[in-house]
Amino acid sequence: MITITTHKEGFMLQRPGTPKMFLSYSDALTLSQAVDRMYHIEDVKTKLEEINESEITEDDIDKICDEYERRLEDDDSWNFMLRDVISEFKKTSKCNNTVK
């Protein structure tokens, strides 16, 4: 298990029995983007398998993934969902506060 603590310029990471490692916010963002990309590529490959599309090259997969990520950036539905979650939380919180 890795212990992660915030630092004013990034994160300090440490596994038991190992020295601490510093990761800047910029490096953390790059790492996060690389992990996202890995999952997006897997999404594309899974969908290609589902539709029996086998003659797609790795270069084609990269291009499809680029467009997929561009459309994800344009998709604002998460924003509406988050508003709903906050609204529901506030309603529930008010109910819980009144019951006390």
C-alpha cells in the first residue's frame, strides 16, 4: 500500500520500508493522463472486438482514441450529474438536520 500525502508543490509517496518519493503536480497530471489514455485505448479495443472489427491497425486505434478523448472533453453531462448529486445531498442533509 502506498501512503500519499499532499505537499505544497506536489505529492509525497511512500511504501512501507522505502524512502519517500516526491511527485510534482505537473508529473501527477501527466501520469493521470497516461492512465486515462491506457483505459481509453482498452475501451476502443473492447468495442472493436464486440463489433468484430479485426482489421484496425494500432495507428487507427490511436486515431479513434484521439477522437474519443476529444468528444469526452466536449461532453458536459458529468457536470449535470454532479449538480444532481449535490442537490440530492443538500436535500438529504437538510432532512437529516431537521430530524436531529
